[in-house]
Amino acid sequence: MSVPHPGGDPNAALYSQLKRDVLDRVPQITAVEYVPDDIEATRLRAVFDPDRLAPPTGPESPKLIVKWYRQEPDDWFRINYTDPNADFHAGWHQDEDHPDLGRAHFQYSLIDETGRWGITFQHETPSLILWEIVDDLIENVRPTYQYENGNS
């Protein structure tokens, strides 16, 4: 069960910035959409080209969902990657769900394997945090947790 965010409405300008400064610049991402639309955006959805990922996946396109609330003292966010081809999920969360893990945590699940641990980010700016997460997803998380030991 998810603990609701303690903040107010999402910051539409922040979503525009995250889309423009990060997600639109990732070559593996082919589309970025405001959900439900650009007027009432409550999250961003980025769609990956399965053939541009290494190793490739497919035929369905993996997705990254970004939900972010600006608040003091720390932002609340959930960034979740799902690859329906492999039943793989990875999430970077800064919320109240696992206070024993610290301010932020990473979690993943693949078939009968799961993991969760606390993490820290090198940056505090939302766009730089999102860059860290996307880079970690592409360079480390997919190769290590989705494909390690022959998983696919």
C-alpha cells in the first residue's frame, strides 16, 4: 500500500522542465507525454524504443512514469520503469513508504526476485536527479537486475 504524498498539486512548470531538459534528450526515449494531458498533468510518461535499449527488449515499449511534488524540506517523487516484455519493474522513490531505508530508496522486481535499499543522489535539483536515475537505469539497473544471470 502506498502512502500518499504530503504535498500539494504537482508543479506543471517542473514537469515541463523535466520533459524538456531530461526526457526529450534521452536517445532511447521516443515519446514523452503529460498524463492525463498537458493542462492537468499529474505525471509524465516516457516511452522507450525497445530496439534502442542495450540489450534490446521487445516487442512492447518499456515506460518510465515520473510523478513529482515540490515541497519543503524534501521533494516527494516516484519514478518507475516497467518493461512488460520481461515483467521487470524498477523504482526510485523519495516518499514515506520505507522510512527505515532513509529519505529515498530504490526497488526492483523481476518474476520471483525483488530487492529494495536506501539510496542517495549526487544532486538536489530535480532535473539532475532525474538525469542520475535515467543514467542509472540504462547503464546499471537494466544490465544488472533485468539481465544478470541470464534473466530476460
